[in-house]
Amino acid sequence: MAQDNIKIVLVGPLYGGNIGSACRAMSNMGVSELRLVAPDASVDWDEAKKMAVHADALLAARKTFNALADAVADCIAVVGTTARRGLYRQHAKAPREWAGEIEALSGRGPVAIVFGREDSGLSNEEILQCTHLVQIPSSSQYASLNIAQAVMVMCYEMFIAQGDFEPVKEKSELASGEVRSRMYDIWREYLLETEFMSDDTADHMMAAFNRIFSRGVLTLDDANIMMGVVRQSRWARGR
Amino acid sequence: MAQDNIKIVLVGPLYGGNIGSACRAMSNMGVSELRLVAPDASVDWDEAKKMAVHADALLAARKTFNALADAVADCIAVVGTTARRGLYRQHAKAPREWAGEIEALSGRGPVAIVFGREDSGLSNEEILQCTHLVQIPSSSQYASLNIAQAVMVMCYEMFIAQGDFEPVKEKSELASGEVRSRMYDIWREYLLETEFMSDDTADHMMAAFNRIFSRGVLTLDDANIMMGVVRQSRWARGR
């Protein structure tokens, strides 16, 4: 699977909570390999494990390197993330612009997605080791994302680009045109019977009903429920 | 601004760190109002402030309510987020499917985006107060996102849908066809002069150069640098 070729690389991370949160985000999005470059000596690994929650195995299987060059030595593409705009960073693109290409590359070999230090990002020397640069769109008022949040945005975009997420499916089939017009006919008769509307106002009122029920698609179950309401109301009235 | 109409509602949050991280994510994506419904008594507000970093004013300005109905009383749309699939949740859509509609609605009035408890999500009774349901795509191996990560994904999709992010622009204009063919001509002459290639192999080799430089767009600066290399090499050889 292409997703197996995505390697998340954190350079010089300082906080265990961020490392653990990044692991959970990766796992949520089907990415499984974490590489750390020279994590700070003060990293709280218990905090990392706590924030990883069910991604603790991914955290435990992390690989650690001394320098970025070692961490990406096997990678055919190195995607650097940057919050700053400036020297060596002018050709950065938004994640969604790169996602398709990165996904395609990950079908051909390991691809690193690299995140810089919490306080200072990636150095110019590290930026120059990247084949692709990404800047996550953010507010000009507060542009700098938490590192685990940046990992989530990138992994989420890759997961969507990969396209094998199975969206929720409604169990009921959608109502056909024939069912929908039967439903409107039954309601028209009923609203005339109860004098909710008169022959004069029926077309106008039914246009409103049509509008209300056409805001989104109706399932067969939905239409049956609406027809059932009329049936039951007639029964209750007849008692 | 439509983004001002987006209200992030956290129902029964347990952890200060998550609340603070959610504030930072909101602020990164230009969303400014946090509403809490019955936060747990054990919430560590110092931890919240720490994780909010520069979004501490947003955290401090939070509004607190006793019940979801009160928190969304002024909202024309209530978007519930759910990780589970099941009863009352079958018509959920992915964030990207809803983003355009939610963005349009936020131009007409306040829109709540509602996130459930860290441990149990939203109750069925709360789901029934929602006008829209969202399920964030995630791995079937580990579907449940951290709540602050879910806030980031939703706010990020809304920010992109709003479309007023100014992407990085390269300062140099792009190289025109005329500049590019001048660059190739200069390189062809130079590679023949240095006998890197012969007249027989020139077309084949220049096709490779063309391929290498056409992987992406070249700016005028890029083309000038490549032509400068030839000029300088000739000078160095002539010395």
C-alpha cells in the first residue's frame, strides 16, 4: 500500500505530548512509520505514550537518527513543511496542490514528510535537502500550527488523496421519482381532506412541501415514513 | 466575515490540553469563538492556557453553557461530528462534501460545529439537534481522532473553502518559451564544445536535459542561473 511508504520525520522535537499526538494522527490516517531526528534530551516519553493512546505501538517502533540526511537516505522524495515564507521557501505549495503527486510518488518508493522544531522549524540547510516544500494555509493573525496538528493536516490530505476511505452509506436505497410523486399525491389529498389548504391554494402549498423535501435526497425509508403519517392520521381521524 | 459566524462547540470536554489545542487550531484557521457545554469539573485550565499558546485570548473569551440546546440557540445550522457509524448517524458526510454548504450558510448566520466528549462523543439526543452530520475520514484500524485534531480538520476545511488564503508567490516571473529555448540553445552549444556529447548524440542528450528542466516550471531567475553557469564555464576554460 502506498500509505506504507509515507515516513513522518520530526526534526529535533521538544515535547513528548506533541510526539504522541503526532503518532495518533498518523495512525488515524493509516500512516505507520515515525522517524525522529535528534529528539531533545528533555522529551517526556511517558507523556508521548499517553497522547499516542492506541498508537503506542507506532510510537514504540519509532526510528531515531542523528541528522536529517540519515533519516531520509532511502527516500525518493523529501517533502519539507514550513510556516515561514522567505529565503529558499518561495516555491512552497499548499498540501492539496501536492497531495496527488506525493501520493503517486509514494507508489514508487519511500517518501519523507518532514516537520521542523516546535520553536524554530527547519533550518535553511535542512530545507535544501527537500525535493518538495509545503506551506499549510493558515491565518495571517496566527500562522504557526502545533506540530502534531501540522502532521494531522498532511496525513489527512494524503489519506483523502489515496481515496480508499469507504464513506458512510445509508442502508435504505434512495426514493425513486415514482415513490416521491406518490408521496406528494398522498400528502396533497390529505391536506385537502383536512382543509389545511383549499383547491385554490393547493398548488402553491405543495410547491412549499416540494421545496422542504427537496433540500436533500430522500431515502425510500424517509418517503415511507411520510406516507405512513398520512395513513395513520386518517385512521386516527376515522376512529 | 463568514469565518466570524463559525462557532466551535465542545460538549463535556475532559482535558484542558485538548481545549487549549483546539483554541490554537481555531486561531490558526481564523475561527474565533469557542463555546463549551458543561466542561468537566476536573479540567486543568492552566494546561489549556499552555496549549493555546498565542490563542489564550480566544480561550479566555470562551462562553460556557449547561446544555447543547443553549449553546446552539442562535445558530441557523448545527453541524455534529461523529466517529461512530450507526443509529441516527447514517447520513453523515465527509467534511469536504459539506464545506461549501457550511461556508455558504455561515454567510447567513451563526453556524455551530459540535464536537462530543473525548470518551463517548455526542449522545443520540444531541445528534438529533444537529442539522448536518460530519464524519472525518479515518483509518478503520484506528478511527477515533483526538478532539483538538478533529477541530483542526474541520476548521482547516472551512478555511480552505472560504478561499481567501494568499498562497506563497515566487518573486521571479516564470521563464517564457523564448527564454527557455535560449537556455537550451546555450547549453547545447556548450555541451558540444566540451565534447560532453557529439553531434550524433546531441538530440538524444538534449531531450534528457529538456526532461530534467521540465519536471516543474522554471522561473526567469532559474533560467538565468543555468545560462550563467555556461558563461562562467567558458570564461574559466579560457583562462
